Amino acid sequence: MEELDDKSGLRARGEEAVGELAQALLENPLFNTALSRALGAGEAAASAQRSAMGALNVASGSDVERLEQRLRSLSGRLEELEDRLDEVADDMLALARRLEAASGAASDQSKLDFSDAAG
């Protein structure tokens, strides 16, 4: 049990020391300047990379993501158009069948009229 207390105490002292070190670093102007420069250099490097990729006409990750979203959107719209075209084709086929049936009925009626007049 005493060993467990020793480990807990050691851990608490270690956490306290790390906290104090972090606080001292954050309060140190030299450290803050170095950190700011490092972050600025990282952003400058990223900007240079974007410029170089643009000059080489190479798409960035965000460009590819936007293109992927656009393709998905267009694919969905194309599927909707295909479905609608299928519906229109079905409607036209039904209309053609009705016209054919009506034309056949009219033809039968004219045959009846002709045979009545001949008889």
C-alpha cells in the first residue's frame, strides 16, 4: 500500500513539474517568439507548396474534394434525369398503344359502316 502511495505522490510531483515547465515556457518571450516564427514558417511553407502546385497545374487535396463533391452532385442529377426519361418513355408507349387501339377501333367502325351501306 505504501508503494502505491509513493507512486501516486511521484506522479503528482511529476505532473506538477510538467505544469510548471509549461507555464515557464509560455511566459518566456524567447520561447514565444521562436514558437511564432516556427508557426509562421509552417504557414509560409504551406503557401509556397500551394503556389508551386498551382504553377505545375497540380490539383490540391481541397480541389480534388470539391471536384468529388461536384461529380457526386452531377451523378445524382443524372440519375434523376434518367428516371424521368424512363417515365416519359413509358408514358409515350402507353399513349402510342392508346392511339393504336383508337385507330383500330375507328378502322373497325368504318368497315362496319361500309358493309352496312353495301348490303
